[in-house]
Amino acid sequence: MKIATWNVNSVRARLERVLEWLREHQPDVLCLQETKVVDDAFPTEEFLRLGYAVAMSGQKTYNGVAIASRLPLQQLRVGLDDDTATSERRYLAATIDGVRVVSVYVPNGKDVELPAFRDKLAWLARLRQTLGRELSEGAALALCGDFNIAPDERDVYSVEALRGKLHFHPEEHRALQALQALGLRDAFRLHDPAGERFSWWDYRGGAFQRNQGLRIDLILLSDALARRSRRCTMDVAARTKDKPSDHIPVMVELGPSP
DNA sequence: ATGGTCGAATATCGA
């Protein structure tokens, strides 16, 4: 089973890139973030034509998550436990072939000095609460998405430039570690210890050409899935195409369930 | 050097 995640920065602006990527890489599941579209206007038909059912939780202009899958999407859950009708659309979960797949778009936080940063940490605490309920004993769960946190020093282009800053702040690291303490492993790090493997580069200032990026798009696997993980790749080529997203897809390949 | 580039919406905000 191949599970991928991609912050596409508008599913409508990126539709051709996304469909092309699905045709080329043939994942069973693709989690999307920053779809930036209400559910009624989601390009569902185009996914269906490629053989993917899709579940989405979107809103106008900002945020929005979705899960596309070749196999049926079951037991959908939209939003965190204590979300309300007006909450930002950042969490969607579905069970696919016995695997609980979660697509998350963690708040950016703007700047560590701003209230938005506190909101980010509060959202992560609520995510942990919700996942605590999703994660029953021995559950097969893949938490996929844009975490807006670079886990460690290997995941930033410059420790000096990022230390104490957004995406690399000790409080963000504490929040991510608290999540992982539920028993979630970073799929990419199960297979590749190297630094300078990034999933996002700013559109500005030629950041991609300078390889000034961050690894903030993650797939976190429960123990049951970590044992099945065969490889985890990030498709840097996606950033070299016309009109790319500022993020690239991350994909994990799982062996058969025992 | 406090910029720069996108997307959504059409002046600016969010990233």
C-alpha cells in the first residue's frame, strides 16, 4: 500500500500537477492540504476519472484538507473533537483497507511572538487529544500532512537562521514530541538519516535553487505500520515543474499486513 | 537590505 501526502497550495490551481502526479506514481492514497476550496467546488469528477474516490473538508480561500483513495473511504471523521461549525478545516480522517489515514494541515503560526503561534500550539494539543482517541491498542494509523514544524537540525537549511524561529522553536518541538509519544514514528527517518532532505521551499528569493528548504511535511506511523514501512520518498522533481506547489509530495510504501 | 513570490480575490492577507 502506497500512502502519499502533499500540500498542493490550492487544488484548483494545482489540478493538472496533481492528476499528472497520481498517474505517474500511482499511490493508493493521497492526502491533500491547503485545498483552498469549499466542498461543492472541489474537482471531485477529475479524481474519479482517474479511479480515486475523494473525501474533503474545505473552506473558502484558506486551509482545507482532503483524502483521495482507490479503495473505499470508510468511517470519515471531519475536524478535531472539539471543533465547531466555524473551525478552520484542518483535519480529516478515513479508514482505508484497515488503515486509519489522517490528513492534517497544522496552523502556520506566523511568528513566535504573535498570538497565532499560541493558537498553533493549542491546535497541536487538541490534535493530540483527538488522536489519543483514534489510536486504539495496536491501531494501524498514518498521520499525514503539513506539520509546519521541522523535527530536528537535519530538517532545516540553517540551524543558525532558524533557531528559536517559526518552524523550529522548542515549543513546537515539544508539541511534536508529545504527538509522537502516542507511539508515532517519522516514516522518512525510518529509512533515511540524511540532512538537507526538504519538502518545502519558499517561493521567494530563489530558495529552491539555493536549496534553502525545510522538511515540514511528514508521515507519522503507528508501530503496526512502522513495522510494515518499506521506503519513504520525497519527490523533489515535483518542485521543478511549471507552476509548482511550494511543497512536494511525500510517499510511504507499506508491505502487506501480517 | 525588513525585500522576495505565489493563490485567492481584486486590496490585501496568508503563507
